[in-house]
Amino acid sequence: MHRSRLYALAGMVSAAVVAGPAIAATVHPHPAKGKAGAKAGRRGPRGRRGARGATGPAGVAGAPGRSGAGFLRTILVSPSDPTAVANGGLLAAAVASTTGAGAGNPELVWIEPGTYDLGTTQLNIPAYVDVQGSGQDVTTIEGEGLLTVAAASNTEIRGLTVADANPAGGAEAIDTSGGLRDVTATASGTTAATAVLANAPTMPILDVTASATTSASFSSARGIDTQNTVSVDGGSYSAFDNASSSQAAALFAETPTAVSDATLQASGGTAAYPVDVVGSAATVRIDASTLIGPGGFFVAPGDTLDVGGSEVPGAIASVSGTAHCPDDWLADYATANADCS
């Protein structure tokens, strides 16, 4: 029994020995667990950029955009010529082109900064046309004749300076039947000078700085001459006459006039009046203003001057009409008399 087991065991061992090589041949080797491959070397330097390729074909064009809004009733004037005289011609042409202006179609002439010299040619602004500068200090209209700018009714001039200097006669800067706002007006002549003539203006005169100067004997200087009912608000009006035989009036009122918050000053000549009322049954009312001039007030027969809450010169040149100063004061803050003396 024991011998039979031994024979059987020996047979099994022999079989294993014979089959061993075949079994070994089918075994595949594996790398050891956790072993990494070969380590990579350091990265080399970047190479030079290659040449730029050819430009590709253009893309499809996009849809057209909306057109910008343009001026419909505004004409822009620019100082595109090298001289002020040439630019004055451009301004005159622009104003002359507003032939279609009317109550239902007002137009604006907008002037860029610059000097526009009209020479002796008068600039006529038609009704329903406003003329606007870029500021009193940067837009100037010049003239050397009897009158520089004439404006019809239903117009307004604003934001500029008008200067008229006539070395051989009278000078007038602005003659308007419309309105003025934020304007400087100067007139210098030999025989006569008027900075502003307001003739039945359809709009008020607002914040205007006006001055007139004359030099010849028996001449007359007027800061503002008012005709056919005028309203003046703010600003400064002055008149000066260099000749001892001449006359200066800051306000020369020929018709009813209302003035508020303004300065009226006259000097030089034989008579310098801050207010000269020469109408026919005209009433001039002045409130909250400063009135300066050694000649005091001149009020013609039938006319009335009412001054309230203002500084008055305390002198009466001639009051054949009526002057009232119920609550006014003198330059030294003493109370003025009720008759303005």
C-alpha cells in the first residue's frame, strides 16, 4: 500500500518535470510595481517665430449703419479764410442765404470763434433768423461804417461782440427790432456814436454791455437809444464824449422804457446824463439800478421818470417833466430827495 502511493507520487513528479518548460514559456514578465519609466530631459529653448503668413481674403461687408443727424435749420459759419475781411464775407453770405426763414421755419446762423470784418458793409439780419456766436470774448463782428448790424423783428442776437469804429463820421454798432442777449456792443465815432438802437424790439434786451465814444465838437454819444417801448434787463450802458462841447447819455429814451438791474453811466462833454428822457408823454421806469453821471437827469416836458431802489447821481440837469425817486440813495448812501436831487 505504501509502495503504491510512492509509485503514484513519483509519477506525478515526473509529469511536472516534463511539462515544466512549456508552462514557463507561457509566463509574461511585468515591470515591478511602482517603477517609473525613463525621466524626460530639460525643455530646450523656444525657436524663432516663423514668417507671417499671407493675409487672408476680406470678410463679407457688414450692413450699412444709420446716417448721422444733420442740421436742418442751422447754418454754421467758420473762419476758414486767412483774413478777418474774407471771413466777414463768409458771414454776410451765410446770413443772406436765409431767404426761406419765416414764423413756421425759423433759422439760426451759428458763428464759430473768430473775427469777422464787414468793413463798411452793413449786415442785415432778416426776421425769424437768430445769430449766435460762441461767446462775447471769442466771436467778434467788426465794422467801420455808419452801422454794422441791423436786425429785423423776431430775431435775437446773442453770445458775441459787435464793434463799429468809424474814424470819419458817425458809428452805430447794432440797430435792432428784435432782441439781444449776452452781447457786447461798442461804437466809436467822431460826430456821433450809438452802441445800441432798440427800435420796437419784439424781445427784451438782456445782459448787454454797451459803450459809445465820440470825439468831435458838438457830437453826441449814446449807450442805448430806445424807441417804441423797450424792456432792458441787466447789463451795463456807458457813454463818453471827449469834446467839452458835446453830450453823452447812457440811456437816451425817446419812448416808454423799463430798465431793471442795470448800470447807466455817462461822462465827458458839457452834459453827461445817465438818463436823458426826450420823448413825448413817455414814462421811463428804472428799478434796482446804478445811475452815474455828473449831469444828473434830463426829463423833457410831458415826460416822466420813475426811479426805485436805485443809486442816483443826486443832480438834476433839467426836469421840465416829472421825476420821482421815492426810495433811492446817493453814491455816499445818503437818502436822495423825492425829486431825485
